[in-house]
Amino acid sequence: MCCVLCWGETCFLNRREAGGGCPHGELRHGREVGSGPNSSAHSPHDGLQGEGPSPLDAKERLFLPPLAPAPRPAPSATAGATQACGRRRGRFPTPSSGVDKAEAGHLPEWAGRAETPSGMGVAWSDPLPGWAGPGRPPFWVGQVTESLFRGRRYLEALFRVGGPSASPSRSGRGEPVPRPQVPRLRAARLQAMLRACGASVGPQLLRAALGLGAWPGPGRAASGTRGQGWLQPAGHDTGVKVYNSLTRRKDPLIVGSADAASWYSCGPTVYDHAHLGHACSYVRFDIIRRILTRVFGCNIIMVMGITDVDDKIIKRASEMNVSPASLANLYEENFKQDMAALKVLPPTVYLRVTENIPHIISFIEGIIANGHAYSTAQGNVYFDLRSRGDRYGKLVGAVPSPATEPVDSDKRHPSDFALWKAAKPREVFWASPWGNGRPGWHIECSTISSLVFGSRLDIHSGGMDLAFPHHENEIAQCEAFHQCRQWGNYFLHSGHLHVKGKEEKMSKSLKNYITVKDFLKTFSPDVFRLFCMRSSYRSAVDYSDGTMLEAKHLLLAAAAFIEDARAYMKGQLVCGPVGEGLLWERLRHTREAVKAALADDFDTPAAVDAVMDLIHRGNGQLQARTKEPSGPRSPAVFGSIVSYIEHFFETVGISLADRQFVPGDGSQAALHSVVEELVRFRLKVRQFALASGKATGEAQRQQRLDRQPLLEACDALRQDLTAHGISIKHVSKKARHNSIIRVKEHERRRKRPERLL
């Protein structure tokens, strides 16, 4: 067989007549071709976007079963779109099946739904003549498909080609086609195969192989067309266009009220320390929140839910031999400290799951009453996915896969998901109408959000890994409870933080994470915030010491320019004549460019580039000279530039100060020690000023007069410290002695044994 591209460009049998060769020189008869460093047989699609040689190196190339030459069989007598190749029975995709005619012309003959189900939706009566490898020829495509179901990161890049979504995958008899159970490919191999597909053939091929349109998430396709039927809300137009995951396009951000825009943020599951992967998402959305508030005048009411009961919490608490509540409280406070250290503004209100159990139960009862959920004899409550019909799948156009359901499941349908879980032995539980248990994960956020904002939510945010199934299920639950057509208006999803060179996201499960506290031992929160701003909030970003150093150097360059500009304004930096008109024009252009970038889906990389370009041009005018310049000075323009640059960085929560303070237990203890030393030093100076020594009479009066400035300085320091909440009280020696005696007497009485009566 040959490379992935061949499936979309040449007929299976045409290649076989040519000896099973690959037109792109990628593979031939299962033997690697052109893999050496000096080979010229690389695919013309190698090195996409300047990535160098083919991603399929010697270790990662996928060896496919070879083809033996065989004559082309005669076409079947079946008319219309159905064509035969060997003894296969398959249909070309048609526009009604989700793939347009232009795409169908580039697809293999088996890339459609057949009359009987198989691993790729193609019916095979027996192996294709000439097939020399094990299994069915499209087996590797099934592997790719299964990996796509699980590799959400690659789906965003893969399915960029638009097109209408298809109806659910079904066989000719109207029964659902089961999803193939095939092994997973390693992430690196899958990524290499997808890169080899290019920007158009890969999406067309795999979408058609599934008999679908766009398939952006795991599970099978949903009936509803993704993004269609979205209702543009009425209210206040913020002037921002934001990428809405519901429509997969940039929509005008219209909130209910400029004074109270509603925003729900999925909070942490508090069972461990927060790491930079979590922090990246929260910092990115904090920057967006600041921009909306301070640039576009939109007051945000933000609610964050804290998941403080969960399978992971229960398991971790059992391992540590502590109660789940104690564990959750510990890591919740730890999370809040980490967010404060990273300058993330706290939400308007935190709401814990365990404090809202009665509301969650009432919410579930409402869904049951509306006919969208059911309870079971085992005490579980499930959301009835079929009751939603084609309204499920608004966000990603998929439904949960039933492949991992246990045999003893009490669900009506495998894709239904839990709203209430019956209690298990030695687990925390609450009483409910259905028996003891605890809430499911998805219902928690729906209840908390609805508790504050009701049936309309302006903005919902979270990491891209939460889009399916969590956010999709939230939509289903809230619209079923409120009986509304559209609950959430805008869904914003942030990209993952990846460990550079490993092509994998930073997560606890992969044990490749860095905690926030460990990171702040090396870099400041301002460096991390600028690092987050240098990429789109929707994109994945690679973490490394190198990228952090780049962000640090940019901050140092900005701080150095501001220092030089201030020195010029004070007359301490001697420069030649300044192009004042050019700088005023550049400042005006920068203001407009930054505002336009931030209004375009919060394009912080473009905004940072515009500001750094202004700094670069300002530095070009500050050319130091040893002699006094003859021309006039221009301090006003540099004052305006400095003011604008500082305001820009302050808007996004970045300080350009040379010394940056990172809050934490260690820093608080050090600050307390500094204050103690300062107070102790002041006391010694004051005692020296008041001491008379052996001087008497006129000499003593003159000594006190000479030392009066020291006493005045001590009093001034005492008064200044009061403004910072530090109060110094003078205690006489006698009073201090008496107090010490009283303390000692109190301690002595405590140690005295009690007299028995």
C-alpha cells in the first residue's frame, strides 16, 4: 500500500496495476522508501509550513500491508452512485450524506455508508482480490478514526474544512452502525499521519470514510447540524468579535447588560496542587476579563464553581487517610493562593458543590418533571439523551460513545449520562428522593450557573478538553430544565499548555506537570502572563525555559525603555534631536492597532507586537550623546508614550517594576521579619537620643538639643508606619516590668496542681 494521500487521489486498483507503488514515494510494498537523510524520494507534502523533512521518520513510519498486482475487475451493473471495486459494496458520498460533490470527486470508492456495517461503514463480502496483508484493507483508516475520537487536539487542526453536518450514522436498515473497536495509535504517529494528509485531502477523506460532515469530537455524530439555529442575543454590543465555539466563527459579543455581563467559569476539582496547565487557562481568561472591563467598559459578574466532591477527591482522601472535605478544603485554599500569586482576579463569587446539594437535587427533579431524565431501581438518575432528539450536539456535534459501558449498567440507552450517582460503600453521600448518593459532574455546573444567572448566560469558559462531553451536557441539562431554546450564548475554550518537544498536554495523569509554586521560584507572574499573551488564547502553546526567557527579556526591554524615557524627560539623558512628529504618529497608530487587535477575538499577540514596535521606535530616538544637543527637547511625547505603555501592561495585569513581589507564605514571613528589625532599630536610636549619660546641667540640655532631630525622625517613622497598618506603642520600663511579672505569675499558676476538695 502507500501513503495516506493516495487514498484521496488515485483508485485502489489503479495503484495496484502500477505494482502497488505509491505516487508520492512514501511507502512501497510495506518497505520504506526515501527515509534516509540524503534521499530525494520524500513526499511532496513533506515539510508542511517549514517543518522540515517528512514527519514519518524511520521509527514512526506506518508500514501498511502490501498490494499484489491484479487485473481490474469489471464494474458492477449497479447504476447511479453505487460502484463496485473487487467485491466491495459501497456508495460514493452524496451531498445529502454530508459531503458535497466537489469533495466526492477526490474520495475513494469505499468512502461512504454501505448496506451492512463494518469497521469503516463499508460492506465486505470477502477480502479484496490481490490483498496480501492481514485483515481488511481499510483497517488502518479505522485506527486513524479511533485515534481521532480520542485525540481532540488534532481534531481542531484536521477538520478545518467546513461543510454541513450529517445525520446520525446508520446502516441501510435504519439501525445505528457500531463504532469500530480498534487499537489506538500513538500520538506521535497519528500526528505524523495527519500532517501528511495536508490541509484538504485528509479532512475530506476521513469525513467521507465516516459518512459524516465535520466531526470535531469523540463519539458518534449527532443529528443536529452544529452551529445552525444559534440565536444572536439582544442587549449591549461590546464592540468585540469573539470566536464562539457554538457557531465555530467569530460573532459580535452581545451581552445582556454592560453593567452586569454574566460569565460562568468551570473551576478546579480540588484534589491536588494546581499546575501550569490549569494556570494557563485561568490566566488567559483573566486577561480577557480585564480587557472587557477596562478597554470595552463591560462590567463582568463572574461565578466559578468549585468541585469539592468527586471520584478523584474520594480516592485521594482514602490514600491520605483524611476526609474528602478536609482534602478539598486544603487544595481549594491552595488553588486560591496560586491564582492570587499569578495575579488572577478572583471571581465575583465562588460556589462549592457540597454547599448546593439541595439546589442540585431540585434541579434534577425539574429535569425529570420535564421528561428528560429518569431514575432507576439502583438509585441512579440519568439524563435521557434520546429525549433531546436532534437538539443534542450543539457544541461539538457528537454524542457520548457507549463503548466503555459496563455490562450491568442500569441505563436505558448506553449514551445516557449520570445526574445522580447511587452511594457506594465507604463513600460520602447525601439523602435524596432516589436514595443516598451524590451528584454527577455535569449537573453541578448547570445548577450553580442557573442558581445565579437563571435561564440566560452570556459567557461560558473553560479548557478545550471540557467542550465534550462536559459543556455539551451542561447545555442539554440547562435547556431541558429551563425549557429554553438557547441557554448559553457564547462558549470560549482555551488551548492546552504543552510540554515542548513531547507533543502532549501538561496534566497530572501524564505526570509531566510543573506546579505553580515551583514555577514561581524561577519566574515572576508577570513573565507568565506575557508568555500567555504571546499566543492566541484558543491555541495550544509549548512551555519551555526558552519561551519563558523570551517573555522575560521582552519585559526587561520594556522596563529599560521606560527608565531611559523618564531619564530623558528629567534631563538626565542627553540625546540628539528627536523626531517628535514621527513619534506622535506612531503612538496614534499603536493605540488604534491595539484597540483593533483586542476587539478581534482578543488578539493579544498582535497587541503585544504593536506595543513592542512602539518601544523599538522610541528607543531609536533615544540615542545618547556626550555633548549637549543644539536642538529643542521633546519630553512631552515620551511622557505620553510611557503613560500609554504602562497603562497597557497594567490593563492586562503586568507590572514593569524592576523588583516584583510574589505573595506567599515565605514572602509574608520575610516581610514580618523586616518590620521587626526596623522597629528594633528605631527603638535603639530613640533610647540613644533620650539617654543623658553623665552629662548634667547645661551640658545635658545641649545634648538633648543636639539629639532632638533623632527623636523627630523616630516619631516620623512611627507615624508613617501607622499608614501601613503597623502601630508602635511606647511602654515604660516599669510597665514593661510589671507586665512581664504578670505573665510569669500567670504561667506559674497554670503549672500549679489543682487542689482536691
